[in-house]
Amino acid sequence: MPNACANPRRAALLMLASVMLFSLMDAGLKTLSAHYPSFQVAALRGMASLPLVLVWALATAGPRALVQVRWSLHLLRGVLGITMMASFVYALRSLPLSTAYSIFFVAPLLITALSVPILGERVGPRRWVAIAVGLLGVLVVLRPTGAGMLTLAGGAVLLAALGYAVSAITVRVLARTDSTQAITFWLLALMALGAGVLAMPGWVSLHGEHVWIVAAIGIAGALGQYTITEAFRVGEASLIAPLEYTALVWGVGLDLLLWKVLPDGLTWAGAAIIVASGLYLLRRERVHAEAEHP
């Protein structure tokens, strides 16, 4: 049986806030990706947020909540987090944020699909059609633009999207037994440790002008990780996942402001198809919620 969303408005607001925070963080990651190896950037992302999250976790839940956890699932999320972050950082070296986000939009579709066998959430025939239409939109973004499925950058974003989707579903499973503090802390700790070890052979000394970017990534990443963890804790995955599409607005704005680039026509067309399918999924989920809880 799916878990009912006790406060859908709060879940939606948390998800929207997390998208904004992660978009700002991604702009910092894209800046760093031009100067440092992908695993190092992933490690810096985890290290920068970890002190803030640790203080919050100890102050609100205490040390016991951080050690009495389901270690196997946390280790899985750690591997997924390293893979997702390193892959996405690698893609950002050559792709605009808006294009990377358009490809990454396959993640909410995957979350909705995976919520059926793993979480027991119900997805009807119309929503399966919407998922299929959204995947066609992803293909429009991938193939005709030159950021194609067979390129390393496009493939890296797809790998990151798959990792994100599985990780998000895992949060819903972990939330049944583990605290938000533990879920957030261990993802960042394992990402910092694992990516740091992998980056060690080719570690590049941090430039002074990038220290403030790392600090900003830490703040935005910590707040973003908390808000997205809470969003998936209190809201049904298939309800809030489509709100990830608001990242396109942030991606376009940041691309224009920082790098003076805009998406081409085919990227806009593919993104529009994906967003339309996501909005339809959101509408169908609301209809189901109203029918089950009149």
C-alpha cells in the first residue's frame, strides 16, 4: 500500500525549494568542473556540506540516530551518490545547464515508474502513456541536438538520472526506519569519502578564488539535501517528482546570466514535451488523491 501524503502542499514547497538550491549548487559545480577532475568536484561537494549537516543532525537527533541505521541501504545510496555526482559533473564540462537538465528530466519519469514495483504506488494506464511521451521528449533532446545519447556527456547525464531515481526511491524505503538526519548525513559522508579516495591520485590543489564557490556549494547543497529528503519523506514520489521540471527555468536563467548561452529550438521542443508529460502526471496524481481521500 502506498503511503498517503499527509501534507501535499508542504511536500511540493520543499521540492520546489530543493530544485532552486540544487540549481544554484550545479552552477557552482559547472564552474569547478572546468578546473578540477570530476571525482574531486564530487568529493568537494560532499565535504563542503558535511560540517553543516553534522551540526544540524547532532543538534536535532543526536548521535544515536546516526548509528542505528540500515547500513546496507545507506551504502547503496553512497555508491549511487558518487556515481550520480561524478557523472553529472563530467557532463557539465561540455553541456549547458539547461541541456543537461533537459536530459536529466528522465529521472522523474523513472521515479514514477519505479514507485510501482518498489513502493507499491499505483500508476494507471494514462500515466504510463504520459511517461512514454516524456521519454520521447528526452530522445528529442538527446539525438538531434548533438548532445546525443551516444556521446559521453549525454550518457553521463542519463547515468546520473538513473542513480538519482533509484536513490530517491531508496529514501522512501529508508524513511520507514531511519531519520532524515541520518539519511542526509550518510549520503554526504559516503560521497565525500568515496569520491575523495577515487580522486586522490589526481587531486588538484584548490585555487584561492574558488574557495567561496566551494563554500556556497556546501550551503546550497546542505539545504537542498535536507529539503529534498523531507519532500520524499512526506510526499508520494509520483506526486512531487514532476516538480523537478522547474529546474529548466533555473538552468536557462543561469546559463544566460553566467555563460551567455540559450537552448536551441530542439532542446526547447523536447523539454516542452517532457514538462507537459510531467504536468499531466501531476494532474493525474491529484485526481487519484482526491478520489481516495474525498
